[in-house]
Amino acid sequence: MKKVFLALAAAILAFASAQEINYITGNRGSDVDYATRKAQEYMADHPGVTINVIQGPESATDRAQQYLQFFEAQSGEVDLFEIDVIWPGDMAEHLVNLYDYAGYNEAAPDFFPAIVANNTVDGRLVGIPYFTDAGLLYYRQDLLDKYSLSVPTTWDELTAAAQTIQDGERAEGNPDFWGFVWQGNAYEGLTCDALEWVASNGGGEIVEVQEDGSKLITINNENAIAALEKAASWVGTISPNGVTGYQEEDAREVWQSGNAAFMRNWPYAYSLGNGEDSAVAGKFGVAALPMGSGEGARNAGTLGGWQLAVSKYSANPEVAADFALFLTNHENQLDNAITRSLLPTRTAVYEDQALLDSGSAFMAEFLPVFQGAVARPSTATAPNYLQASQYFFSAVHSVLTGEEDAETALALLELDLESLTGFPTAQ
Amino acid sequence: MAVSTKAPKARQLSDLARQEERTAWWLLFPSLLLLFLIGIYPLAQVFYLSTTNKRFASSQPTEFIGFANYRDLLSMTVRELPVQLDEAGQPVIEDGKKQYESWVRVLPREPLRYRAAFEFGFFGKRYVIGAVNADFIKSVWDTIVFTVVAVALETLIGLIIALALSRKFFGRSVMRTAMLVPWAIITVVSSLIWEWMFKSNRSGFFNALFDRLGWGDGNTVFLVNPALQMPSIIAIDVWKTAPFMALLLLAGLATIPRELYEAAEVDGANKIRKFFSITLPLLLPTMAVALVFRTLDSLRVFDLFQVVFGERRYSMATFAQFTLVSNKDMGLSAAASVIIFIILFIFAIIYMRSLKVDA
Amino acid sequence: MNKQTRKIIGEIFFYILIAIIAIYLIFPFYWALISALKTEGELIAAPATFFPKEITFRNFQAVFTNTAFLRGILNSFIVAGSTTLFSLMVGAFAGYALGKLRFRGRTPTLYTILAMTMFPAVAILSGLFQVIKAIQDIAWLNVPTLVLLILIYMVFTLPFTIWVLTSFFRGLPDSLLQAAQVDGATFLQTFWYILLPLTAPALVTTGLLAFIGAWNEYLFALTFTLQEPGSRTVPVAISQLGGRFAMQEPTGELMAAALIITVPLITLVLIFQNRIVDGLTAGAVKG
């Protein structure tokens, strides 16, 4: 009898100390393998902790829907989420404040301040930056050399260079060649591209937070109009008409088959472009995106990337938070950068000799670009960001396809944003 | 009730009738149980939510707002567009056409802001249809056009396939297998295959083919150009679902007694007469059911629009999804779903009445 | 023109028509096949080649070594197969009642059943999620995820099954029923021994369509198997085929996967076809 009791007590104790968390990773081929490996390392150091790695859905819409579904049901079945850089604002009320957990107050200053700011909602840190992303300009070094051009630093230079190369290559018998490919489909990716055009031309960041914390709709201005008109002029000249249906992969396919002089894309295209099957391997370079000519023009790449966030409904938030901190520590970010080409979010990793000696050394060169990346106004417009973004990319898309002129489109967009958010406008 | 009014005869039969009725309900019981157990709560919830301002995954309190969601979705207005005048007061003419003012000037802004859904010309004047939620109105129109055209083509092609397969000919078994291929490929993937074939440059099949044939410049933008979007997506849907029609019609053909044809042959009827006097009327009940379900399915089309058009152009269902997930407006999304439900019901009743399937 | 030449010209047109339809139906499948066999360089090259210059089996290899995908095929067969079987069983009873028996409330019942399929899936997802959670919370029941999926799919395939079967049952002559009644057969006996065999072609067809409907479903499968990777069905597994890098879409692998899952399905249908579906055309129209 006593034995049974002891066994029972032991079982109860074991049950009480066993902490299990479920972690939804991304969907890239190596995500689950990598996360499983890291989970095993962590569990080896923390007996009693079990981490289940779950592969998340592929498309961002599917993923957002699944997450919201869990939140709607206030379900604690998933403890640790990977969330897109535009989601912290929208999901903040379902996520814990990581500052309440051990280690975060000390660690936060080591991360890129822009991302930490993006992930901070009403003073609460709702996501720890896992890896980052920013828009880059890809250029064909061989073609620049062939036509004696240098890497363009302004959009005007890019337009001219793209036209020159396109005319030259077509004259040489490649009818499929285009000067510049980018993402012009009506989707979140167009918000990224268009924000770059607008911000780099001194046209602001759509909705901006003022110094006193109030928010202002700034999109309806001359620099923004000029930027969109410029982009619209590319369609059908240096960019195919079909670019208004392009997403990242469409642009990369044209680029990687050697049929484009310039491309705007994320860093992921770098490793693929140098792959064995690529027509452009070893022939291209990357640079910061060009800037405009308006007042306040600057280089601007849109901030992308993913964060780790802990559910408010989790039964073991401290374990999830601790594991998230482990995944984003220096060694693991280095590992991620070298083995999976994912951009670190800690500044110090870019200076690590191990990174500089690896195939991912190009990252270090662009530290300023990544650090200075422009965030989409997701936190400022929360919880309406996705709707605001849809208004924005629809307006831009209508300008690109010629349905609307830039001036009207932005005036209407301003009205839409006004009624959606209730923020005042700049004028 | 019908039983009690036909007094004497009904009473005689009443024992039998009552037994028949009891059997019927017992036979229906498992189906109804399952449908109600799993289905009724989600369905009822949609109706309820459509009258609230509930936000998806939000702690914001939910309030009853009556029919405000329906008003936002359905408010429409028609306004005439004034002709654009230059400084001298003369109409502005470009490319030989009169230019009109933008809809922004004529559509009301208070209390609800209207946006342009469609513009059309009528008796030399130009009008704009404005809607508070122009995206929804456009999605309803697009979905109905899509459904009507696609279902008509599917039925026609399905009928041809079914009639062809019902006779013996060289290659019939190949054709039978071919017919199943489109159906067997998962919709999400087949949409991707077609999207890949419709690519906007010569790495896509259609542009490569047309280029070889000397049509177009090899950069036709099938899925973005508004004029080509509908034909393209209808082509995909017809490909995918004509076999569904064919299969059902084939089964319907099989139940037509052969003696009827033999009798008609004796009377000297030709093929066309046999088709219209025997095949079509006897096939009609099967065709009606197939039509009802194909119509309901394509009015709810989701995967196809989602993969091929994303947020460029909505079907009613992708609109509901967008409103829920991106806009997080659960009440509005539910109201859109209820409107979809009503539109489907109207279609269903039209079919029932005109084809007499529920008789 | 005599009758003979008219007939020949008619035949030629007939074959041309058949050929066009066959190409329309098969060509996308062919395009997926060559896309899967091309190297990535050739796949994205312009202009597209109509036959691969260099054949690679890498995409097929990648899919075949993906255990989640193979598991998905098995799960899909289980889920779609059971859904079909149960839908047919339950639906045949209901179809018989609605098609051949007289009772009050027949028409409203038909409409109510139809109404079940009239909402877009995304609208009822949230409510369904709550229902499923409630069922899962009944711990002693311990319902496996696959069974839940079968139940959900039945809700969506049943209305279709019932409607089709109702129309087929109704098409059968009443004289058969009366003859059986005269012989003293009960309703169930009539149903089992007389009506069911006669509707075999309809059952097979309905079953096939129900099967493919369940086989295709993505949204519910994704939602309810998210935490249980072992229960994922093929559409979910396919959507999970990720590239090596963020955003990379493995087009070649997707095409390969599409082919791989289609082949067993068609084989299955062919087996059925030779055994049973011949019945479909047995009594069919001549000319």
C-alpha cells in the first residue's frame, strides 16, 4: 500500500515539474530541423522541460488566421509563436510583456533598436527579434561593366542605367530582357516596395508617430506623389507590364534566369542567386536601394523579419520566454546566419569573426542598411494595420496599372486612412 | 395536415402512412443528428455575429448593432458623371472621346462615404455606381458572372463528354481516364499549375505558345489585366469541374432504359429527335441536381480566387476571408457570409422552381 | 452528299471534338509533369521549353523522401475514404426516405439539408473551432483528430450525397416498390434488396465525387491538424513543402507532389471503373 502511495506521489511530483511548451516555427525547409535541434540542446540543459516543435503554415495569411483563431479561443495550446514584423501591434493584447521575464531587460539593448521599438507596444516588449530582413538592390556587375555604368545611387540613375542595358541586351537578341524587376502585385509586398520609394524620396512613412506620441497621416504629399509617378513610369518601359502581378518569386525567377539588370528583393535571393543552377551566379552584387531627389531623400529599405512572442494564455510563459531568449542569443544567431543565411538582430553578431569567415560575410557589409531599415507603420496603426496596408497597396497598385493618377489615389487613400484610424492628416 | 383533409381514404391508409412516416424519420435520423450536432452551432453563430460589431481575436467588447453591417455592405447609389469642361466651358475631348469628371466629385461622403464600384454609359451619358463597400459589391458581381458563365460552359462540355463516353469509340478508355485527371488534382495545386501556365512572360506556357504563333508580344498579362482575368479563371474552373458534370450525367444516362430508344428507332426518330425527346428530358433531374451543387459551389469559390488573384480581385468568399483575417471585422465578415447565404438560397430556389427537382 | 459521306464527316468532327477536349483536360497535367522534370534553371527560363532539355528526378526524390508528405497521403486516404463510406451509408437511408417515402416535412427537410452547405467555409470556421474544442475537451471520449476531420467533412459531403441519391431513388419506378410491398417485404428489405442494387452506379459516382471533395479540403484540415502534424492530410502537407530559404517557393517540388498524389487516385478509380463503373455505361444511350 505504501509503495503505491509513494509511486503515486512521485508521479504527481513529476507531473507538476514537467513543463511542456508548444512552439510554432516557420515553414522554410530547414526551420523544423533547426528548431528541433535547438530544442534538444535546450532540453539537455533543462531536464523537466519538453518542447514540441510544430511546423507553421506556409502563407502569411494562413498563418495569421491560425494565430488569430488560437487567440480568439484564448487557447493556451501554443505557447511560443514566430510572428511577422508587422504583427506585434495587432496581436499585442494576446502576448506577454517580455520585460517581465528574466534576462530581457539586460538583453534588449543589444538588439537593433528599430526592431525593438517596432515590437514595443505601450511600453510592453511583445516580441524578441529573431531574424531581420530589409529590401536590397541587386545589380548585374557584368552588365554594368559591359555598358560602363556604375552602381546607381538614385532612382533616376537606376532608371537610366536600366534603360541603357535593356536596350543594349534586346538589340543583341534577347527579347525577354528587362531593366528592373520588383514586386508590384497588390499584396503586402507592394506596401514594402512602395514604402521604400516614398520614404527614399522624402515622402515620409505613411503614418508617423510624432515626438509627443500623437500620430499623423503623412502620405498625401508631393514627394510621395512624385515617387509613385516615377514607379508607374517604369511599368511597361524598364519593367514588364506583368510586374503588377509580381511577388518576390516572380521577380527572382526573371532575375535568376539572367533576364534582368536590376532587382529589388530581400536578402534570401542572394544565396539562391549564387546557387549551382543559377544563370547569374558570381555575376551580381547587392547594394542599398537608391534614393530619390526630393527634399529629405535618403536610402530606405523596408524592415522585414520575424519575432518570437509568448502567448498570454500559455501555462508556462516563463519557460517559453526563456527558450525564446536562448534562440536569440549570440551563438544561436550566429548559427542561424551561417547555416541558414538568416540575418541576425544583434549588432555584435555582425562583427563576429566566425561570420566574416563564412559564406554569409556579405551581411556585415550591409549592417547600416539593416539597422536603418524603415518599419512599416504597423505599430502606429494597430490594430488596423493590415487594413491600412491594404488601402495603401491598393492605391499604389491602381497608380501602377494606370487606373488612377497618383494625386487622386493618394488623396483618396488619405481619406480612407482618416476614417479607418481617426488620426489627423498632415495638412 | 394534407392527410387529415382527405378524410375517408386517408384514414384507411393512415396506419400504413403513419408507419411510412415513422420509417422515414428513422432513416433520416443519423444524417440529421450529425448535421445538427456539428453544423448548427457554427451556422447559428454566423447569423448572430452578423448583427454585432465583434472584432476577431480582440478584447474589445462586442455590441449589438442591428443591421448596420448589412447597411455598410449593401448601400449603393447611382450618379451621373458630369462632362469635364475646360476653361472656355467646352467639353474636354481626348482621343475623340468626351472626358468625364472623376467619381470623387459626385458620390456622397456623408454620412457614409461611397466609393466607385462600376462606371457605365447609357444613352450617351455616363453613370457611376457607388457603394459604401465597393470591394464587396464588385466581389458579388464578379462571383455571379463567374458562376453563370463557368457553370454554363461546364454543363455544355460535361454533357458532350458524357454523351461521347456513352457510346463506344476508339480511345474511350483513355478518355475516361483523362476525364478524371483534373478532378483528382487538389484545387490548391491545380490553381498553381494554371497560374504557372498563365505567367506574364515567355516562361509561361500560354505566352510561349502565343509567341510561337505570332500572337501578342509574349508578355500578355493574363491574370492582372482586368479584361483577361475573368476568361482566364473561368478556363481554369471549367477544366477542373466539367468532369464532375460529366460523371454525374453519365450516371444519369445509365438509368435511361434502352427500350425507349429502341421504340423510338422503330418510329424512325433521328438522333437529334431522340436526344431532345428522350435523353434530355430524362436527364433533366440528374442535371438539375448537378447544376444546383455546381452553382452553389462556384458561388462559394475560394481556393481558386485565393491562389490566382489574391487581393487583386475578390470572390465573395475571399472577401469574407479578407474581412475576417486582415480587417479582423468579424461582424462584417459574418454579414457578408449571410448575404452569400441568401444569394445562394435565391439561386437554389430558382433552380428548384424551374427544374422542379423538389417536386 | 450521300448518307455514307455525311456519316464519315460526322465521325471526323466527333473525333476532332474529342481530341480537343482530351487535350484541354490532360495538357495541364503534362505541363506539371515536364515542369517537375526540369532543372530549376530551365524551369524559370524564357521562352519555356515544351519538352525538358535535361531531365532531373530531384523534385520527385525530394517529395518521396518527405515523410510528412507520405504520411499525408495515408491520412488523406483514411479521411476521404471513411467520409465517403459513411456519407454513402447514412446518405442512402436519407435519400431513400426523401426520394421514395411520403411524410410531412419532406420539402423543408430537403431545404434545411441544402442550407447546410450555403455558407463559405471561412465563415463557419470560428464556430466550428469552438465545437471541435468542446468535443476534444470531453477527455474520456478522446476523439482522434482524424475522426473529427471525418465528422466535419461528412457535414459538408452529406447534403450533396443526400440530394444526388434522393434524385436517383426518385427516378426508380414506383412499380418496383409496390411489387415488393405486395410480396410482403418491409421497407428496409425493399431498400436493401431492390433499391440499393439498382442505384449502384449512382452510389459509385456520388462516392467518387464525395471522396474527391474531402480529398481536396484544405482550410479545415489546416486548422484542426496544426498541433498534430501526424494527422495532416495531403493538401496541408503540400502547403508545407517549403523552400530552403524564406519566401522561396519550390515550384518543381509542388508539381512533382501534384503528380504523385494524382497517380494513386487515378489508379484507384481505374480499378473501380473496370469493376463497377462499367455499370455506368452498360445501359447507356446508343448513338
